[in-house]
Amino acid sequence: MGMGRDSISSLICSLAVATVGLAGCSGDDTATGESTSTTTATTSTTTATTTGGESTGVDTVDTTGEPEKAVCGDGIVSVGEECDNGADNGSDGICSAECTEVVAECGDGVVSGSEECDEGAGNGDDQSCTSECLNNVCGDGKQGPGEGCDDGDANADDAACSTMCQPTGCGDGVVNGDEECDNGDENGNDKACTSECKENICGDGFQGPGEGCDDGNDDPNDACDACMPIACGDGVQQMDEACDDGNDDNTDACIDTCVEASCGDGYVWAGNEECDDGNADNTDACTTVCGPPSCDDGILSGDEEDVLRSALAVEILDIAPHFS
């Protein structure tokens, strides 16, 4: 059994009332050919279309309110946001505090992309973070904090700049170039290695270990000889010494005061003196000719009464045969 137009309109109105809670229908809509009835509420829209007296269906679209407003920082990428990493926004180098994607730019003070560091205006090739936003390290060719030099790949312990980024030279503890030695902080002109990194030797003018002096020359007649202060007994005859045999034997030709042995010095010169009491008393056991008293020594000594008479008698006896 067919349905008239009025019946169809009533059906549509009933569906609308049941669906969206309308109070009632406003009346019948009558048309010839095609007719369309549309009822709109604040929360939904219902449309019924009839073609040639038949209904094609009913569609309902939810329009319960405005679209939700984007909240930057909620971790949800909403309309108008390029990114949203929640609490990490503005610090992760990926998403800014305004929910826009961060474009890595060295010097903006934010470490992002391939940057190792970024101190903003504090970047610099002589700073801990270079102008390229890389950590300043020894060997990068940029002299950073704490470095005395940095020649990059040319750094070497035998080059001008060491592998520790410190200038090489005397005192660095490494023997370089024409250095003979280098004991670092132990270098010194009174040490085995001088402050010029030369071995401390006798004659260099520096009194090194084991040296009593060093006047920088080889003159044996000055105050320092062979890097020892001149002294009697050193075996070297100095200008004010009569001799110096380097020993303390007082029976040889040179006594220990560097004076040549002689009668009266108080020392018996072996092979030359029979005695030496060191005095001029000819009445004792040793005369001034360093021999014991004797009648023919020409010296009145001991119990001799008249040395001249005895001497004259001897002379007379010697010449008497010539007068016989």
C-alpha cells in the first residue's frame, strides 16, 4: 500500500522529534516533483530527501560545540602546531616552547641537531664551545681554554706544539731538538740538567752536582781547578805552592804544607837527613845540619871544648908531612 506525501512528511517529522527532541513539527511541506525537508537544531542537523515520492535516508552530523583549542605542551600535536614534545619543548633541540620545529642554528644558545654545544654569544674558537658549536678539544686546531697552543694534526712531542697542546721547549720534560736533557721542573744550573737543557759538566760555568766550583775555564793556577777549589795536597802545584805531590807523606821531597823538604822543617827527609828536630840547638842530639853531633862536623856540640882548636889541629896534621 502506498504512502501519500502527507504521510511521508509526518514520518520525517516524527523521526526528527525522536532523534533530536523537537517539540513538534511546524507544518506540512508540499511540492511537486522533488521536495526536500531540512530541520536544524543547535546540536545536530537532520536531513531527509525524497525523490519521486520515496525517502533516500536520514543523515545526522554532530555539531555539539567548537573544535578543541590546541594547547602547546600537552604532548599532542594539534592543528596549528608543528610539534609538541610536552615538557621537553624548548629544551630538546627538536621542538620549541611555541611548538614549532627547531631549526638548528649555531649561536642561538640551544643545542640542537648535530651541535655538540651552544653557548650563544659565548661561543668562540678560544672558548670551550667553538664558533661551529663543537667542543673545543686539543688537536682541533683551535687554542681553547687551558691550551698553550694547538696546531691540529701537526701537534707532536718533537714539534713546536706537543700532543698535550703545550709549547715544546726546555722544561717540558721531553728532550726535543738540540736539547741534551730535559728533566722538567728538575732542571737547574745546580742540577744534572741545566736550565738551558744542557748536561751540567765541569767547565760550563755552572757548579753542578759533585763540583766544588766551576769558573768556566781550565786554568790550573786560579782559585778553581778541575772544578775543585785549589788546595795544597790536590796534586796540582798552584802559583803560591813550592810543590804539591798530592799526599801527606812528610818524609819525601814535598811535605804536606806544599813546601820542599829542608833541614830544620822538623821532618826527616828520607835518604838525605839522619835527623831533624826542627830547631837550631846544636847542643842536643840533632845538630843544625840534621845529623847527630860529631867531632869533625865543625860544630861545637856535646862535650866538645873547642871546635876551632880541634879543627886547627886537624889542619896541622894534614899539612905536617909537607914540611918534613
